[in-house]
Amino acid sequence: MSTFEKIQAIIVEELEVNPDQITLESSFDDLDVDSLDLFQVITAIEDEFDVEINDDENIKSIAELVAFIEQ
């Protein structure tokens, strides 16, 4: 399973959205993610990938999130 697929699965589980809505080009705004939802998604991703994502990373899209995780 790729990094994108893992992130996609987490977002689907946390936000209860259709996986087809989540592409690399998707932004969190596109997915209508509020601050609480974003916190839950980021926490789940941090746990899954054993990383820490700070607010100052300024990650706005799925592609940026995948790139951050993979570096």
C-alpha cells in the first residue's frame, strides 16, 4: 500500500467521505475539512507514520502531505 493509499484510507475513515473524492490534487478545503476534522486526520496520520506534523508545515493538499511523509 502506497503512502497516498494509506493517507486516503485514514481520511475516508476519519471523515466518512467517498475515496473517489480524495486525489493527490485534493486540498483540505475541497474536502470541507474543519479544524477539528483536520486535527483528527493529522493525529491519525502521525500515529500511522510515526511523524510529527506541526502547524507551521502549512500543508494544504494531499500531495503536500504525501511529500512531507515521504521525505
